[in-house]
Amino acid sequence: MELTPRSPLTLPEPTREQIVFAAILRAGTGLSMLALVLGFLLYLGGLVPPLVPIGELPRYWGFSASHYLAATGLPRGWGWMGLVGHGDILNLVGIAMLGGLTIVCYLAILPVLLRKRDGAYSVIVALELIVLLLAASGLLVAAGH
Amino acid sequence: MTAADPTAWWVWPTVLFLVTTMLGIVTVVGGLGGGTIFVPLVSGFFPFHLDFVRAAGLMVALSGALSAGPDLLKKNLADLRLALPVALVTSASAIVGAKIGLALPTQPLQIALGGIVIAIMFVMLFARRADFPEVSAGDRLSRALGITGVYHEASLGRLVEWRVHRTWAALALFVLIGLMAGMFGIGAGWANVPVLNLVMGAPLKVAAGTSVFLLATTDTAAAWVYFHEGAVLPMIVVPSVMGMMIGARIGVRVLAVARPRSIRVVVVGVLLFAGVRLFLKGLGLWN
């Protein structure tokens, strides 16, 4: 490690990919949080009726996830999209936005790395996208059941 | 749980919000990740199933990491060249960990989680930290990937140039870290920082900043598995995330006047208590 009080080192600007990543992260986090809070207020306020009545939740939250799905009839994977008109399911939109944010950031920096002809990191980011998209796709649910 | 909980539905979510707000304050002042303390505490003392708590723990850690990420990246305190290869390993293993965690019965998971939480407490108490580890030359992999950087160390008022070594050994450790993060839903900052700092030789501040960035990717991967398996219950996730966010903002203000060392002692005590509770709950000795 080099401490350099007299060296000619200059503090480099963050790389282009770091700036892009940071900008998307900042905007996306704010937007996702807003969606999360709005969805939850609509749910709590009863403005959008939930699929599982709010007063019955204590019956279910001690169940395992698989038992909960079986008891409520909620679908695995992306099946909730068809039920998004219900207050409790509507909340999943904000949560999915938070989960998708990093993926958007990786998608945005891949062209930056390609333009810089940074082969190793382009491959690493492409592989990371495959991993995250696989997790987000819901395909692993089908594989596990 | 086989019978209906007689408590009104809003009681536990309200208590959860208040507790996570306190956790948010304490974790900022104590310099810890929220997910690490959230999962043992909530699964130990709330009526929610461990599946829902782990998913909420991942979302809490993810939200915190996403919020802190932009500033860390802009200040070069989270370094993408260091983070990206590690993130690839931790995210892939976190998915495997999450699948294993959701397939295992609850009791052995509680016992294992209790044991790990107690181990984390010892890591927090006794792990060394090196502000500026000595790395004379990077290893072949880190040189090939160009993992090196410069950041401004405000406490010294000068620039610090850094590089890393033992990259392969660290990546092997990150496989285990990702597995545990996915399996137990705990943020992995407590493990990321020592490996980045002591094994790879990144300066402590770069290790801490890069660890936060890593959490954003690792927890995203694991959270999607829990999400698709129906373990994300908004009534648990949203109060937890909001409480932690509000608490963290209060914590930043409290930080100016608090005594972090005392707070850290309290956090370690809470971790020990929650770990023992979980361990005994898993053994059926304290239900």
C-alpha cells in the first residue's frame, strides 16, 4: 500500500461505468421506494382490496412460504402479475423494482465496457447478467418443483 | 403455526416497524449491516416464519446497499473493478444458497443460523482490521484484471494507491459467503469486509465501500429466489425496509453525538442474545 503525500498521483475521476451505475442506482432507488410506499399506503388504506384479507394475515405469516402459497392459492414465479389489481399483490411491484434495479445497472454498463474494449470485464458483466436474469426469470422455481 | 394468532393484525407489523427503526439507528452508529442483525432478531422474537424473515432480511440489506451505492461509487470508495469479479461469484452462490435454504426444514436452519450469528459476534469482536494492508505486488489474476485504484483518505489528507493479492483464495471464500447470504438471508458485510481487507489487502475504506456494492448484487440474486417462491410478504417487507431507512437517516444524525463503542457493545450483546435464542429455539428448548 502506498501512502503518497509527495507523489505525483492524482485522484482519478470515477470511471464512466461507475458514473452510469451510480446515476441509475440513485434514480431507480428513489423511484422504487416511492412505488413501495404508495403501494403500501393503498394497501393499508383499503383503497385497493387485497387478495388475502389483511385481518387474516396472522393466520398465515407463521406458515412456511410453500405452505402459505398452498393455503392462499397464490402462484409461484411471475404468476402474481395477473393479480396485481389486488392491494397486497400491488406491493410486489415496488419490491420487484428494487430487485430489478441492479440488473438495469449492469445492462447499462455493458455497452460502456464494450466501447472501451474491456474484454475481461465485458465478459464478467455479461455472465453476471445471465446469473441475475436467471434468478429474476423465475425459471429456477420450475426447476425446483 | 397451526392456530390463528389472537393478536390484532396491525400489532406485529407496527412493532416490526419500530424495532427496525431502532435497528437502523443502531446499525449506522455501530457501523454494521442491517441484515445481519435483522434476521436473528426478528426470526427469534416475532411470530413470522423464517422464510418470510429471510426474504425481508435480504430486502432490508438490499435497500440499504442500493441507497448507499451511488455515493460510494462516485467517491471511488466502492471500486467496480474489484467488485465485479467478486459479485459474479457471490451472486451465483447466493442463488444456490437460497435454493438450499428454502428446501431445508426450519429447525436445523434455526440451529445453524443461531450458531452462525454467535460466530459473527466473535468475528465482530475479535477480527483484526488493517487500514492500509501492505501489498507489494498484485497476484497474476488481479494484475490481468487491472484491479487497482487510488482514493482520497480524508483522515490523512492524502491519496492512497492500492492493489490486491490472493485473488483466487478470496474468490473461494466468497463462494462460501454467497452461499451463507442466500441460505440465511443475512447481509454478508461482516464477512465481505474481512476477506477484501485482510485476505485481498484492499484498504479498509475501499473494502467497506465495495462490500456495500457487493451486497446490492448478492442480495438481488438471492432475493429473486425468495420472491418467486412466495416468501416475500409485503406486510413484513415494507415496514422493515421503511423502518430501516428512517432509522438509518436518524442514525446518521445520532452518529455525531453518540459513542459508537458503547452502541457496538449493545449490538454485540443483542446478536449474542438473538443467536442463543435461535439456537435454543431450533433445539426446541426455548419456544
